[in-house]
Amino acid sequence: MEYVKVIYPTKRMVYIDGDQNGYTNEVLRVDAGTHVFELGSVLNFEPSFRRTTVKDTTVFEPLEIVFRPKEEE
């Protein structure tokens, strides 16, 4: 089992490989391997997704995956 923490300024649902898995800024469990991380269908963040390989993490040292609010044009 591996651990990730998806970083975003506000609480958002986190989707891992298309499935709801918890919320931003919380430590989430995931199987080792490559996964797609998203924050849902309201695309007011960037990037729109992150494809990341998760390995060698602990609950105390999760992999941090950062999203940021999209800048208005």
C-alpha cells in the first residue's frame, strides 16, 4: 500500500483512476503503480490531471501531488 496527498487550496473530491478516493489535503491510500489523479468536472484548476507513479511512500511521507487554481484570462 502506498500513500499520496493531493494538494489544493480548498477541499475538493480527489479522483484516482476515475474513482472517488477522498479529499484534497488528506493522506489517501493507493496501490503502488501509475495512476491518474483528477479533481472532478469543474475544471477551475490546472493541470487538468496528473499521471504519476506512486512507490516507496509511507503514511508519514506521502507523495505530494499539487494542483493550483486556474488563472483567469
